Amino acid sequence: MNKVFLDKPGINIDALDFSQKIEKHSINIAGHATSVTLEPLFWELLKQIAAIEKKALRTLIEKIDDGRTHNLSCAIRIYIMTFFLEKFSKNP
């Protein structure tokens, strides 16, 4: 993984533990309980995006949920990748 890429948004790549297994996160969106299963790196990136956009994590997940065509975990990963690819293609 490219350390410079992840350092740009302020993520401390050294603090991430790549040996961790995927984790299930319980959330309440659109009035119902659900869960997403994500790798710790994707969960951390999602929290970073919420901070960049000045949104609550739940609000960001609801936004992703509203526009998804895949399962929620997959939609979150796609959103994260798209967010950072667009962000860094505009600000190399």
C-alpha cells in the first residue's frame, strides 16, 4: 500500500493493524438495525471521510445506503475508493 496516498487525508498508516480480520459493525440506518462487515482499514477510511465531509458516520452510511446497487458493505468499499480516487486526481 502506498503510504503517501493514505497520509494525504491525515490517516496515520502506521497506526493501522493490517493483520486484523474483518469486523462486523452494527448500525441503525433508515429506522432499522443492520450491520456491515468491513476490514479495519475500510472502517477507518470511512470515519476519515465522515470527518472530512463534517458528517456523522451514520449520516454518511445512510447516504451510501440510499444510492447503492450492491450489498451495503460492498457499496461502502466502492464509495471509499471513489472518494479518494476523485480527491487525489483533483489534488495530486
